[in-house]
Amino acid sequence: MSQTIKADYLIIGAGASGVAFADTVLSESDATMIIVDKEDKPGGHWNHAYSFVTLHQPSSFYGVSSKELSRGVKDEVGLNKGLNELASGAEVLAYFDELMRETFLPSGKVRYFPKCEYLGDGVIRSILTGQTFNVEANKIVDSTYYKTSIPATHTPVFSIDDSVNFMPPNNLPKLQTKIDGVTIIGGGKTGIDTCLWLLERGVPADNIRWIMPRDAWLIDRRNTQPTKEFFADTIGAQAGQMEAIANSTSMEDMFLRLEQAGVFLRLDRNVLPKMFHGATVSKMELEELGKIKKVVRLGRVSAVEASRIVLVEGEIPLPDNEIVVDCTASAITNLEISPVFSENTITLQTVRSYQPVFSASFIAHIDLNYDDIKKKNDLCRVVPLPNHDYDWVELTYRNMMNQFFWSKEPGLKKWLQNNRLDGFMAMVAGVKFYEFENLKILNRMRKAAKPAIAKLKEYKAQIDKGH
Ligand SMILES: Cc1cc2nc3c(=O)[nH]c(=O)nc-3n(C[C@H](O)[C@H](O)[C@H](O)COP(=O)(O)OP(=O)(O)OC[C@H]3O[C@@H](n4cnc5c(N)ncnc54)[C@H](O)[C@@H]3O)c2cc1C
């Protein structure tokens, strides 16, 4: 017979989002929690990451609010040189493991069920023993809604002939043979990471072929630095962004102005990107990637056959010794929006653009401090995850509106400034009356905000009409 266990919250998933939610509940209340995950260790998809993966945002605003992830250093070598450190996958996993062992479990308020699956209706089952538990919880927190997909665990949507040396990026560092030629499939962040790893390991650019179904607008990582010395870059880019939107005459013109303002980068200035996934690169990384000249722009792959790769708009030959690397897992597979709060379920989604962990922490704070479900959903309007270039319009509009609504809410501004995962509010609040250059940037931002919102609304209407 199943054992019955009780808690205030049942959190499904011990990935970054579930854990960031739990951390805020632990810091701000006496509530008890049960965390269940199919994985053996906290950290979710990071358990299966390729060895050369890193965060693509500075460590200082990733993880959970109560525990620092950054070591407070800037990279002195490599392609991120001069910018704040990016934790490796191994560091991210160690961080979550420590948090569980040293903070969550000793608190006596968290019970953790690794290697257990949530079956629905309050039932969890141990994968290893089959034992089931009935959980009686006031609220269920679903951190699995986005259905993250990563190279090591996803199934490609195209066929692959058995004879092809086809692998996820995870296998590359394990190779003990010379790479004569390698084809990377996928133009997203994983494709970028893989190309950079190959180049850093000395594989000649001429031996790398990069299949790029869609080019992406990329974010200059220099503009995501949450430390004061980067104020002009980070907050300056925000001001530049608002001015670019406000002064634009069309959506295409807006993207070009955003590029001119240094907000966006792209791999090839002759190709207008059609994708936006919020990936960041440094200028040095972009320069390296530019060395790869064999870029195949023939749409998506439909089949990897023994001697050719078939794409939607053509085909390319596949030499005998070529390695083919699958970088086509799209991190997020569910882009539908659901209300964050419903009767007794909290569905974790982003309420600030590209920030799942900040969002989870914010949602926990709202749940603890507000009763009315409508008010909670009003404060936690979902900022949708982007896919196409034009999705950036909706994302930016909702992001700005959320920021506006939050600024009107008593106490919330202070909470945001004190939350490590926020990154930027404290930076803005810390500007002194004599820091004229920084004040000028803030004024530019304020001046352009309203016209930018109006322009975004106009573009939203055009997108809704299908233009
Ligand atoms: C390579 C890579 C780099 C990234 N870098 C950044 C970055 O720099 N900054 C940033 O903000 N974001 C980044 N992201 C986005 C990333 O998605 C989030 O950072 C975060 O790790 C996602 O965590 P999650 O908890 O939402 O999802 P997941 O990591 O997918 O966790 C969900 C968990 O739920 C568990 N689960 C699912 N179903 C069940 C069930 N029925 N029963 C029990 N358990 C279940 C799974 O086992 C999993 O452990 C990156 C993503 C990738 C792929």
C-alpha cells in the first residue's frame, strides 16, 4: 500500500526553475516542500550537458537567489576574456548539489525524492523500487511545462543512415581519432558552442561545415554584465534598444537599428536573421565563428544518408570519413502559454525575458505574498519564449509592461533590488547623483520608453494581422 506524505508544496522537477522556486519559499516562509525528480541529482537538464557547455549569461545572476554562483572574477583568457565568468556545466551541477545537501535538506522543510517520477494526481513512484507515495500538498508546482530538450536526450526529426558517424556534441571530447571533416547541424547556441570548441581545439575552419537552417539575431554578451563597470554597456544597450524601437519606421528597420545600436549581432551581415532564441555571444566568439566559410543555408535537414545530406532546399555530399554532429535539439519544446496560477497548481514560466530562474523566484514571492489569484496572474504575466525574429516584439513589449506594473506595486521594487537573480535593478538603483554619464543613460531610457511601447504595440498589431 502507498505511503501518504504531506507538504505545503509539491514541486515537480529539481531543475534550475524548481529549485529557484523552492529557495525563495525557504527564505521567505516556513512552508514545507516535497521535491521530486526523475534525475538522480538536482540541476535538471544540466545532468546531461556536453562537457564544454557553459552558461551563456554571467554566473552572478544564475542559480538561486540565496546562494552566490559567481566567484566574482572576470575571464582572463579565452573568448569570453574581459567579461564576467560563465559557470561550466560541472560547476552548475556542483552548485545545485551543494545547495540541496547543505541548505535545503538540513532546513528540515524540504524532502527530496530523486529518481522518482510524478505520475499525476499526487502520486510519485520510485523508478528504482517501484514504491509509490501519495502526496497531500496544498499546491503543486509544475517546473516541467517547457519540456526542455537537449542534444544527449532528444531524437532528431530527420532520418539517419546507420553507416553515418552521427553523434551529439557530448561525444566529441571523447574522440580518440583525427577529425578530417565535421558537419554541424543546427544554427542555435549548441551549434555555436560546438563550432567554437572545434576551433579552440585547433580543427581547421576549412574542415568544418555548418548547416544553418535559419540565421539568428544574437545578443552581445558584453551588454548582459550586471556589474557597475559595465553600466554604459549594459544599461546603455537598454537605452539604445528603446531608442532604436522608438525611432524605427518598420520592423525590419527596427532590427537594423538594434544592430547599429550594438544590441544585436549576427554571423553574416549579408543575411537577415529569421530566428531569435536569446543566445548570447562575445565579439571575440563571433569573430572566430566568422572563420567558418562553409555555411550551408538550404533550410532544414530531412535525411542524413550514407553519401549525402538532404535538406529542404537541396542536398550536399557527405564524404566517407565525415563526422556529423547533431545540434538540433531546441531547448524549449513547448511554447504555449498557460496561466501561472490556477486553482492549486503553479505552472512555472518566464515572467522576464530569457530569465527562467529569476522568474521562478519571483513567482514564489508572489505566491507567498498575495492571495487573490487574479492579482497574482496579473503580476505574473508570461513573457513568451521567442522562436522567430518577430517574436522579439511581443517578448519586449510584455517584458516592459511587467516591469511597469511591478514598479507600481509597494515593496516589490525593493524585493527586486535585493534579489541576486534580478541582476540589473540594483545596478540602476545604485546610481549616485554625481554620476552624470550614468544619469544621462537613465534619462535616455526614460525618454524613449513611452514611444518605444507605442511602436511595439503597432508592430504587434501588424504581426497579429499576419504581416
Ligand atoms: C545548454 C544550455 C545553456 C543554458 N544557459 C542558460 C543561461 O545561461 N541562463 C539562463 O537563464 N538559462 C539558460 N538555459 C535555459 C535553461 O533552460 C534554464 O537555465 C534551466 O536550466 C532550465 O531549468 P528547468 O528547471 O526549467 O528545466 P529542466 O532542467 O528541464 O528541469 C526539469 C526537471 O523536471 C524533471 N521532470 C520532468 N518530468 C518529471 C516527472 N513527471 N516526474 C519527476 N520529474 C520530472 C526532469 O527530470 C528535470 O530534471 C540554458 C539551457 C541550455 C540547454
